Amino acid sequence: MTLDAITLRDVSKFYGEVLGVNRITLDLKPGLTGLVGPNGSGKSTLMHLLTGLLRPTRGEISVLGVNPGDPERLFRIVGYCTQYDSFPSGATGLSFLRHALALHGVPAGEADRRCFELLQQVGLADAARRRIAGYSKGMRQRIKLAHALSHAPRVLVLDEPLNGLDPMGRAEMIRLFKELAAEGRFVIVSSHILHEVDAICDAVVMVHGGSVVAEGQIRAVRGEITSQPIQVLVRCDRPRAIAAAALALDHVVEAKLLDDGASVLVRTRDADAFYASLTGIVIASGTAVESVLPADESVDAVYGYLIGQPGVPT
């Protein structure tokens, strides 16, 4: 097993006769990876397997060369931020982090310095000595993230980390996740809110019914779905002219005028050919184009195609 990757080979987990995840094989690289799917799809089971909280029924897992069945070594390289809250009674943000660092053998003086750095990093410096019981949901999310970061792990597994945060808080946390990934860490973020993943991740692992239905960069995954024509949204001042010209191309299967009166949604079997033809169409028709955008390269659209429930942009 490689020392610079997270690998799963033919991994399954059963709870009695109930399937958790089924025959999953993955190779995760450094950077931001989104683990996406609806509640009950197998995301939490997969994260619990990666963090050693569950053992696979069959198959092998390696986290940077460490078997999750070796907790002492695993917990030195992995930080886990669960979606559930559970804090010691009476704990403050500062005492909670001090305890975590003490478990890792960090001396008291160094631990205090590290605690205040962490609290500053997650925006809780002013609440360091307040009891966590009085924190808002968003603040509890932040202190859990600080706890996961406390021992500077190479791997971060974050279960629904944006829940409870206001828009500003979400933007701050997304920026932090990107900074951590840029340092060469593995940042695995789960979410059932698919549009959030578009704003966060370099790559995705899409889970449905306990199985991985796709993995990789969104555009590459979308390109592999040859059964569904690619959708391109053109905003312009003469959408009817663009639609008429587009329908004359043999690779275009539909050109739909949208209700705003300034857009046409083109469905094509060859996006590159359409983009190449569009310049000539625009010049010939004298159309002023505001934007040309792929309409179905989002996580939401790709996931819908993969599970057979495609949505159509409007």
C-alpha cells in the first residue's frame, strides 16, 4: 500500500443482513475530496471505516500506509470531525482543546500556544473561555474542527462540517479547507447538499445505495456519461437565431428557448464541436452574447444522471 494515498480495495461492511457499503475500491489523493450522496447512501459508514471506528466485513483499507485496525498509529495522522455533538460537561473551548493535545503528549506550555492558534484559525478566539454548552450550533461546528486539527493531522475527515454555519461562516470554513488542502493534506468533506460540493472540492466520490457510482473530477465524470447529451446555456440578445442555427448542426439534439427571453439551452452530443461552431453562428447572426456556460457539469446534475434522476436546468 502506498504511503501517500488513501486506498480501499473491495471493501464491504454489513450490519447483520443490512448493507452499509458494498465492494468499494478507491484511491484518494491529497486535496479536497467531496463525499456526496443523500442521507442513507453509505457516506457515514465509509467515513467510519476510514477513521477506524468500524472494521470492514471484507476488503482492505490503507490510510497513508496505516491499517485503520492500528488505532495508535492511525489517530496520529487522522483528524475526524463528526456531525454529532458530544462534549465533556463544563468544558470550555480552551479546556476541550487542551485535553486533546494532552492526549497526544504535547507539553502544557506548547499546548496553550497551540490552542490559541487553533481558536484563532477557526474564529473562536473571543470565546476561548466560554463553556461549549453555551455555544451556538455554528460555534460548536468550529470547535469540533479545531479539535480535529489540534494534532496537525495529514488526513482530515469532516462529516457535514458546514451544518449550522451562517453564509459568512461557511465562506470562512471553505477558505480554510482550501488552505489546508493546498498544504498537501487530504481533506475529505461529506455533504448531502450537492451545490456546496461544487464550491469546495477538487474531486468527488459519489455514493448511492452503499456503492460508489462515480469518482474523479466533475468535468471528467460528466464526460463519461455518453448516454446524456451535454447541455450548454447561451445567454444573448437573439436566442431564437442561435436556436435555429444550432438545430441545423447534426450533433445538436435540442435547442430550447427559456422563459427569460434571453437564453437558449442547447443539448448536444459533441460539446467541443458546438463550441467550435458557435463563433461562426454568432458572427453570422449578429448576436450579442452575454455568456456561454456548461449547464450540467455540477455535482447535482451529474449525480442525477448517474442514479437515473436527471434534472433539467430552467
